Amino acid sequence: MTKTEIKKHINKSVYAFVEALGYQISDDNDGSYVTFSKTNFKSYDDMIDYHRSSHHADVLKWACDESKTDAGKINEFVSVLKQDIKFKQAIMEGDVE
């Protein structure tokens, strides 16, 4: 996989993961951030911002606990996914014994 293919794969996987958590995805087409929100959120401050190239979810310090917890889950999901991709690439290149 090329770097571009890896980034696209990670982002698509994250989008599927957050949809499974019950989030809606909002894209303002600027190419850098995507916003995840739930209909039951009381404030815009509870939304989760996801950076497409660094593959990191951020929330405000005063966001609700659910948003903070879910952002942590998203970041952990990305971490595991990156490790999996790295391992699969090592296997394909014959670097694993």
C-alpha cells in the first residue's frame, strides 16, 4: 500500500467506527478536519474534531464526558489500526520471522 492508500484506509475505517458509535460525520470540505457529532449533544462544544492527516481526534477541555471518552476510543482505534497495517506491511516485505 502507498502512503496515500494507507491514509485513505485509516480514514474510512475511522468513519465506519464512529458511525458504529452513533456519530454523524460532518465535512466542511477544507481537506483537513472532519467533525463528529450526535443528535443528543446539547452544545457544539461536545463535538469531536478529527484531523485526517494526523489521524487524531480532539475535543475541547470542557466537552462532555461522553465526547472525551469517545475521542479516546477513536485515538486508540487508530493506534491499533496503524500497528496492524505496519505488521501486515512487514509480513509482505518478509521482515517478520
